[in-house]
Amino acid sequence: QKEVEQNSGPLSVPEGAIASLNCTYSDRVSQSFFWYRQYSGKSPELIMSIYSNGDKEDGRFTAQLNKASQYVSLLIRDSQPSDSATYLCAVPLSNFGNEKLTFGTGTRLTIIP
Amino acid sequence: DAGVTQSPTHLIKTRGQQVTLRCSPKSGHDTVSWYQQALGQGPQFIFQYYEEEERQRGNFPDRFSGHQFPNYSSELNVNALLLGDSALYLCASSFYVGTANSPLHFGNGTRLTVT
């Protein structure tokens, strides 16, 4: 089993709809979870962090964490064409805070106008 | 406020050569991490520097080495380049908050092509 798994996609969503991105991780002791957005040819950009079970909302983005199921998701409401990018789930698989992030392979999201 | 800056942006090298990549962290950050991102993959952790020392290392051979300077900037050196070293090399900076790092902020990366 990979340490951090994501569906590579591509995931196509109509403009204005909700995009749902999923991620599972293998290390039960992980305490922090991150979603990065990466446009083609660019570097990853942090969009959400979540540390506690439940939902965390920031504008159109909602991160959901279920530590018992080792599952974290990202919802994007009212999807816009500018949301088209690869979304990377990242988990620090160590006991030293946010060092040594392990990334999934990313889910490529396309918003269809 | 400048973010994380990396140089050069692109580099072409021949197998067997050596390369040095440079990174300046975001203002206020004291920790630098290096990642390698192959095409179509997520970034893979190479190593992290804090207080001029390597604190953690990923599964990369000794051909990959680094350094951190007193001003927190960092270099990544790769010796005896292989074709498989072709990738986007990302530098990320952070700072310690208590016993943990703040979230990572990435630079724009250096695209290395080995021919």
C-alpha cells in the first residue's frame, strides 16, 4: 500500500458544480494534513491545512478529515475554470511535525465551462 | 515580501556532470527542504536543513548533498548525474513553531534536464 494515495484522475467537473477530491494515508499517527494546488509547470501552492477530525472551511474550499478511516478530502464549491489544476494531498509521515511531507501523485482536475 | 526564490530556473547537464541548485527561503523562515518532482508524480522529499545541519533525509543516494548557510539560504548538489535525475527540483521553506514546522511554502523550482 502506498503511503499517500490519490485517484490520479483526470476528474472533469462542470463549472459551478462541486469538485470532490479524495486522499487516503497509511500512517495512523499522522497529525496534520495539507492540500496543495499545482498549475501545470508551476510549483505547489498551499491551499488548505487541517489538523482535527471534521470539516474546515475556507472560502469555496472545505477540507474534511476522518482519522479513524485515515481519509482526508477536499471539496471545491462553485467550481471555476481557474480551479483547473493538479491537487496534491500531503501528509508528514514522521514524528517531527511537518518535516518530510509525503505527497500523493495528485489528482488532475478540469473544470468544464 | 519576497517568497522562496530558486536559481537557476532551467538547467541542462550531461550525464556524469555535477550540478548546484540554490534557494533563498521566505523572509522569516529558517528551515529549508528540498524535493524532487518527476513528471506526473508528486514531490519526493530529499532532505531538510535547519541550523546549518541536515535534520532528515529521504531515500536518495549520497550523490545528493546539501548545505545551509548562516543566512538560511541553501544549496543542493548532485554529483555524477544520471538521466533519471531529470526532474523539477523544488525548494520549500518553513519556520519552527514550538516543536513543529509551519506549513511549507515552495519556490518556483529548477527544471533540470540531464542528457
